[in-house]
Amino acid sequence: MLTFMTDTLAAKQAITEVLYRYCRGLDRMDRALALSVWHADGTARYEEWFDGTGAAFVDWVWRVHAEVLRHSNQITNVLIEVDGDRAVSESYVTVCLRTKPHEGGATDIESRGRYLDRWSRRDGRWAIEHRQYVDDIMHTVAVPDDAAAAITSGHRDRDDPSYAFLT
């Protein structure tokens, strides 16, 4: 019984870390890290916006993120059910995007939804076989010029302080 519980908890923790790496990969524009969450044959469906492979989704979202000034992705409320080398999960996600300044300021776009992920462990590595995104709430807020241009210490690349901090 203890081995089963330990294996289940280890699988849940490994899957949770993959979810967190996904957000970090997007926010730091670390393509290899973002791609690592899917199996090579993994797929993704994001409502009417995207339906295809995990790799093609990363390509698609890369273009979206490249057109904004800042972005931040968070995962919460992670529920995981494990059955041997297979699992399913529901995770709440919040995505915040700040557009590049335009006439009158910028815009913050906040989207809240859920990832319904189907997982498998292959060669000891947990990764997504299929992701379905469920959109729950989306809203936009105008950002004045002075706030839109504010300098921040975070970077969308390997110059971000986290890369020196985390090895």
C-alpha cells in the first residue's frame, strides 16, 4: 500500500512540475521548455483558436506572445488522477497579456480557464498526450501610457534573474 501511495504522489508531483514548467517556458520565451510538456505526438485544442499538435500550438502561441509587451501565466487548483502510467488532470489557468503601447496607452487582457490534460509516462517521463482548453472568463482593461511603459526587472528570455538563480 505504501509503495502505491508513494508512486501516486510522485506521479502527481512530476505532473504538477510539468505544468509549472509550461508556464515558465511561455513567460521566459524558452521554446524548448514549453515544448517539453508534450509528447512528440501530443495534441492541443484551444476552443476555436487552435486545434493541432502540441508543437504547432507552441508555434502559434509564440507568435501571439511575440506581439505583446509582457505576459504572465499561472496554474492553480491542480487536480490529478493517476492510473499507473496514465493520468488525467484539471488545472485552472490565468493568462495576463499586456499589449504594446498604442495611441492612448496599452491594454491588459486577462483570460481565465482550465486545462483538461490527458497524460502518459513514457520512458519514465510524464508529458501531455492531449490538452483541451476550456475558456471561463476573459476581460480587457485599458492601461494608461505611464503604466504601460513602466520598467520591470523581469525578462522574457534567459536574461531573466530566475535563470541565474535556478540551476
